[in-house]
Amino acid sequence: MNNRISNEDLRLCDVPPVDASIDALFVFALTFNGYANGGFDACAEIANQQLHGNLTELRTCLFFEQRRYRHFDEDPGPEAQAYLRLLITKIREKLHGSDAFLAGNL
């Protein structure tokens, strides 16, 4: 895919708002290749354990959830949608702190 955004290049304005459509969250999820850091098994382990320690883990979880729902050809239910929005919230929080640091505001 040509729409990949590295963690280093990711900015808050690239991340959809928490209340964006699930489709918008899934489009954003594909800006990251969760398989790039160890393949399918490593990606699945991070996602299934819901590891959220850093930006890479958060984006891996979101990526894997998008792939999961695409694979099963179903829409996420209310609980899964809440989890997707939690991931977006945490990604935005990580970037907000990073952007503030880069701007010298910390």
C-alpha cells in the first residue's frame, strides 16, 4: 500500500477523531503494517494480548483488528467498536505528548 505512515512521520492531524466512522478508523489502521515487525504471529500476539505500551503496539493492535474484521467479513459490534475507539484515543494521546515535546511545549 502506498498510504503507509511511519511512527516518526505520524502527526495528530493524520489520526481520525475518536468519533469518526469505523470505516475511517479502518482506513487509518492500514497506514501501518503490523506484520512488518515479526510477521503474522507476532502481530497477533500483540493484538490478542492487547499490548498498549507504545505507539507501535497501539498501531499493531488497530491494524490487526482491521485485518480480523476484514478476514471474517463482518462489522465490529458495540464492544469491539469501543475498543477501536480506545485505541484511537490512546494513539492520539501518544501523539499529543510527542507533538508537544517536538514543539518545545513540555
